[in-house]
Amino acid sequence: MNAFCEISAEKPIYPNTVLLLRAPKPQIHSKQAKMAIIPINLKDGSVVAEQERIIGIDLGTTNSLVAYIKDGQPVCVRGGDGKSALVPSVLHFTQEAAVLVGEEARNKLITDPANTIYSVKRLMGKSYRDVQAIESHLGYQVIDDDTDALVKIRVKDKFYTPVELSAHILRALKTRVETELQATISKAVITVPAYFNDNQRQATRDAGKLAGLDVLRIVNEPTAAALAYGLDKNQTEKIAVYDLGGGTFDISILQIQDGIFEVLATNGDTFLGGDDLDQALVKHFLKLLKIEEKTLTEEKNIGQEIRLAAEQAKKALSASDVWSGQLLGQLITVTRTEFEQLIGDLVQRTLVCCQNALQDAQLSTAAIDKIVMVGGSTRVPLVQAKVAAFFGKPVYNSIDPDEVVALGAAIQADVLAGNQKDLLLLDITPLSLGIETVGGLMDVIIPRNSKVPSKAGRQYTTSVDGQKNLKIAVYQGERDLVASNRKLGEFVLRDIPPMPAGLPKIDIQFILNADGILTVKASELRSGLAQSIEITPTYGISEEDMARMLLDSIAHAQEDVRMRGILEARNEANNLLLAGEKFLQQNDQILEEEEKANTKVLLTALREATKTEDKDVIHTAIEALNDYTMPLAHRAMDETIRTAMTGKGISTTNY
Ligand code: AMP
């Protein structure tokens, strides 16, 4: 409480800044937003004609699939051999500059690695800085001269963006389904990991556009998997979707209630998957063969042969108890029990992620009703057994774990085509979104794990008299100080009509649409001035960064609370110091000399207190000044009123 302020206790006076102060009564509209999102209309609000065919695409890191609804059932389109629905997410650039996609391209990984591109999904929406750490995992050249610009991939003397490369894969999938259906397809639903940020989702949408597909919806992979099992038809349920693929692991906790899907929490490890299980076997084989690991870097062919044998053995051990094979002229045997010992720690790591996700969702394992298995590596019996034991229930694994996401995407496409009217999809945002306020503090507007789409708003005011411009800087992250979070963008609300500080009412709205793209709107309610931006960050955030940001926020929680306390106390003290100086000036005639002197001493003490790193010291000094000046302020106020009543110059006595 500031003794000097006549209108509002929180009247903000803080010079030399164009930052915002929060108005006393925040307004959050998430309830209304939740109700407002019920109709599943398309992005532009148009409605798709009934019975239109929309395809579902699982654009994967290792493999991609396309599915559609045939006679009321989702089916994946299979290759010419009629067998595999998987299209390896691999591209090969031929000598003649033609682009091969899929199996043909994958065969070139060994013979012509420099012109063969894989794992493009890991690069979507990323800058060179983001991917530097994983560059060694890629056999091709990733470049950019400006580290913050979006990454490009060099093939021969040409440069390609991940969007262009993904578009090639999508085009191949489009052709595949068009050949089967003998019809032109132009609309699709594409799935992405639940942790994909705005930029990665936008990049996926752009890739679709480039491939000649109108991407009606970007759907989270776990949501699609749950849809494939028809779990939306049940009453209220909580579902864990455990997705262990070739190179990545994701766990998502979903809730389904009255046909409404919500993702409650996500967790995972971007470098944990079937490849690591293979690697554990490779190491074991090397021991049996008495070959040193460094030999593999020198003799690439030997390495490749051992890796292929390891994957073959791993797959075989999903069905039988023992595997034997000839490797480098020796007979190698490995039992399932041995294999399970080798991979025990890796499987355990996935369970730690499961525990973290449950913690985020504030749920116990017992609260989970169903567990859905996704990804080729969930065929490993130990994985199934450990996951079932962890959750204390059998797992859902009857649908092919490679196809389940694409099948769910086809169901979602069918919903959009207007063929299933009773389904809704809600997802969540993985990191908090907010703006910078005075002192560099993060003011969260949409908290992490909020449902998407969602809308939230809050009112702010200016901090300086006559302030014309307000900078609205948008951040993502969990730390209390924006400096430790990630800046998404900023804009300036210009030409606010001159008003005393604290008078303008700046309404800031965050609108996160179904694809996770954020629009920030700012309006000055008194003048009707408004401005907005759509956040399309200049570069994406890596999953590692995201995990690091979350861990950092936990590790620094105590320090952050302390810093926030100090900064808030300093802001309050600065407001009071300014108001105090003004008060002394304006009431020079009314105050006794001793009162002036005492107030000055207390002001100096407060100024000194703000230099400390102790919020209690600052608060004590604030209280001392307030306690002393409160009666003086009342007296000054009475005097002002009396003067005004007698018609004397109010302008010289007010404050
Ligand atoms: P995905 O990325 O979901 O296509 O998963 C591919 C991963 O699943 C690769 O690491 C494969 O080796 C692995 N995988 C496929 N089939 C099996 C199987 N029968 N047993 C164990 N792992 C498998």
C-alpha cells in the first residue's frame, strides 16, 4: 500500500521503461475459451462437404504412412508388394537430380550417403544452432551461415530446407494414395509429436502446402493413436500413450471425457529408441567377436553389417527365445534373456519419463485406465512387460504399432470431412507463454500444459505519465525472469493517447489455435487502439532445449522465487520513492521542516534498501516510510480539499 497514491494503491509510476505493469485485477478467460472451441470447424471456418475424402498422414522420423477410411474402417495404403504400409522417410538425389523417396532411397543410405537424406523431421523448424548437437548423427551436410536462421541441407551444390524435403515425402504419400484410389486428393490431416512447438507445426503445414495438400489439421500423434483404438467412445478415461520408435521416445497422458480428448501431459527422450536397442546388441556382438569398437569407425562396412545383424536379431527375439546367425564368419547366438539384460537400463529410462509425465499430470499409475502402445520398438516383449508392470495393467497392442498413428489420423480426417460429428480434439501447450513486465519478470498468460486451442487475457497499464508506446515482448518458458526464458517475438502498441501512468487499460489476449500457433493481441480499451501479431518465431526450439528449460525451472525454482521477491519489492520501492519526492515537492507549504527532514531520511533509507539483495530489508524500509507518511498524506489531502472548497488554486496543491 502506497501512502501517496490518491486513486489506486497499485498506481504504477516507474520511469525510463516502456514495459508493462499488471493491473490489479487479472482476467483469465480460459473457461469461456474452452466452451468456445466446441465446433471442429476448419482453420478458416469453412466446412468441408460431406463425404469428401481427406487422408491421414503419419509423417515420421524413420517411416511415414498414409491412411484413409475405406468402408467405414481406417486402412493404411500399402506398397506395390501389398505388404508394407511403411514408406521410409528417406530421400535420395540421383545424378540426374531426380528425387527418390522411400525404400529405393533407403537402399542408397549405404552406397551413396552424401546424397541421401534421412531424419528430416528432426530438423523441421530448427536453426543451425538447434541442430549442431545432432549434426554428428546425420550422414549429410547441414548448414547455415547465420546460426539463428532456419537450417538447410546441402546436397551436391544445392541447398534444401527441411520443409522442401518433407514435401517430397508427402508428395510420395499423396501419389501412393491417389494411385490406390484412382482419384485426386488435396486435403490431409498430418500428425506431429505432442511436444512440437509452433514453428515445427507451421513447418509441417508448409510442407503439406508445398506438396499440394491443404493441411486441415495438425494432430498430435498420441491423440491419433488413442483415436485408432476407438477409446473416444468410452466414458471418462485417462490414457497413457507409450511411443517407442526407431530413434525417439514419447509418453503422453490423455484424458477423454464425453468424447472430448485432452492431452494432460507429455514427456520423452528425443534420442532413445530402437536404434539404441540395436546399439546395445552391437556392443554385445563386438565382445563376442573380440572386435574393438573403434574398428567400426575405420571400417564402415563391418559396422554396417553388425548393425544390420543386430536389428535382425532384435526383431527375431520379439518372437522367439533365441537368435543365431553368421556374422563375419562366426556363428553368433544370443538369447532373449541375454538381450533383456542388455536393454534393461534403456527400458528403465522410458519408465522414468512415464513417471515424470504422471507427475506433471498430477496422477498416479493407478489413475491410468488404458495404456496404448505405439512404435515398432513396443513389439519387444520386455518393453510390453515392463510398461504393463509399471502401470499395473495389460497394455493395448492389438493394432500394428507402426500403423496406429496413421489410422488415427485417417479417423480424424473423417471427422473433419463431416462424417463423424461427435468427436472433439484438444491438445496442450508444452511450455508456458507470457509477456515481460517491469523488472524483467515473466507474467504467464497461458500456463504450460494448458489445453489447445485456448484463449487467455489479462489487463495491464502504462508505467510512465504520457507514455505513448508500449512494448509487448512475448516469451515461452518456466522461469520467473524473462532473461532465462525464450523470446518468441515482440511488438509495440504505438500512439496511445497521452494519459497519466496507470490510466490506460491495455488488454492483452493470447489466442493459441488448434495447431498451436499463437496470436497476441493488444488493445488500449479507453481509446480503442489495437494491434496484434501472429508469432512465427524466427527459429524453432529443440526438444532438448525444451527439456532443459523444464529442468532448469525446477533446479532454479528457489532462486527464482527469491529474485522475483526482490524485483517486486524493488518495483514497489521505486514507485514509492517517486511518489515520495513528488509529495515533498507538492506539499512544501503544508509540511513542517521536521516532517520534511524525517521523510527525506526515510526516503534515503529506502533508496539504500533497494540496493540490497534482501526483499525483507526493502519491505521494512517501505513500511517505515509508509507508516511515517500516512498521517502526513491524510493531512495534505484534507488541506487540498479545504483549499479546493474555498476556491484556491488546486493545481498547486494536488498530487
Ligand atoms: P518406428 O519408428 O515406429 O517405425 O519404429 C521402428 C523401430 O521399431 C526400429 O528400431 C525397428 O527396429 C523396431 N522394430 C520393428 N519391428 C520390431 C520387432 N518385431 N521387434 C523389435 N523391434 C522392432
